[in-house]
Amino acid sequence: MSFKMKMEQAAKSKGSPLVLALDFPFEPQQNREKLLVKAQAVLKAAYPYVCAVKINHHLTLPLGTFDGVSQLVEQIRGQGLLAIMDAKVNDIGSTNQVIAEYYFAAGFDALIANPFIGWDEGLKPLFDVSHRLNRGIILLCYMSHKGAGEGYGQTIIDPDTGQPTLQYLSFARKALQWGADGVVVGATVPQKIAEVKQILDSEVAIYSPGVGAQGGAAETAVKAGSDYLIVGREITMALDPAYAARQLSDSIRGI
């Protein structure tokens, strides 16, 4: 079963399209064990209300991929969720292959990668590894922060048609062409979600970060075409993560 289908099944069984971004702020002289316990506690509280968990460098740097993070991945998958590594893979092909091998060996179900590096000797080795191991690849299309337009929003000349087009629309077409399992389009830019949705239809899922802390609204993103909402600080920094996750899940269910 493909990662895309696994996500669809997880969202259906949980009744929620929420992806928990298990991120925590930097703390000088962070106690590694306390950070791991904190992450495990938030995960235990929120897991009934989410379908997947996204891990970024916030945890891989202090905890280590094959030590603390692998424990979290085991907990994630043991709770019937999928684990996504937000590596934003962005290097030459041989390096990308090694990155993929390590993260998939640690148990991750999918990786997020940057399409700016191109296909030949870029992302192709990453996709080759994911196909061999039956894992997923999600491509950045338009990120959620204010400066995203400087790269993802620039106008380019399409090499196939010779016509001007927007970078993020080109990336959406490449996601279809390359067989990606999903794309990232920020919840902060609902109009761009709608534009990308027109290209992808139901073939490639849209993951939208930026709900809450960055100003994105869950309802607007879902109505524009987002399939999954990536939510971090609204849950991880809440006094009651279970309550916050449940409230978000319930609000989306009513859309």
C-alpha cells in the first residue's frame, strides 16, 4: 500500500486530517531526557486526534535519529499513526540517497524534500529509495512563512513550453510528473492552495502548515483544498495538548 493510501486510511480511522508537528523551542543546556519525556507526553496526549506526526530538526538534533527519535517513531507507529520526517532534503543525489536510507531505516514513513534541486542527480535517487522501500515523498510547493514568495512565488520560464509561469505552479506539475505522495502549501496562502488543487486534483495530497501561530486558519485552508493540516505550537505549547488537539479536530470535522 502506498504512503498516500496509508494516510487516507489513517485520517479516516482517526476521523481527523491533523498532522502533529512535534516541535519544541530551543532551550540552552536542554536536558535530553526531559525533552524526550516532554515529546512522549505530548504525543500520548494528542494521538487520538491526529493521523500522523511530523518531526523536524527540533528533535533530531538534540535527541539523535537512532536514539531518542527512533523511540518516538516507534511510539508514533505503535499508536496507529504515520511518521513524517521534515528533512527538507535539498542536496545532490548521492547525498539525498544516504539521507533517505538513514531516515527510512529509523522507521519514518515519508520524507519532505525540496524540488528546487531538480530531478536528475537531485531528487531521483530519493524517489528510487522510497519506491524500493514503499515509503513516501512530500515536496515543498509553497511554504507558510512571509518570505516564501521570494523563492516559491517567483516567475520563471517553463522549460517545456517557453512560457512564463509561477514557481509554485511549476512545482505542483512536477509533483504530478514525478509521482510525489504530497505537496506542502502553507495554510497562510489559501489562494495558492486553491491554485495548486486545480493542478493536482485528488492525485497528490496537499499538506498545509501554519495554522494558528503563523496566522493560518484551518477552515479557510480546508475549503481551499487542503487534505491535511500540519499543526505544531497550537498543540505542543498548549497547557492541555489533548484538549487543544481535540478542539482543532472537532472544528475541522464540522467544516
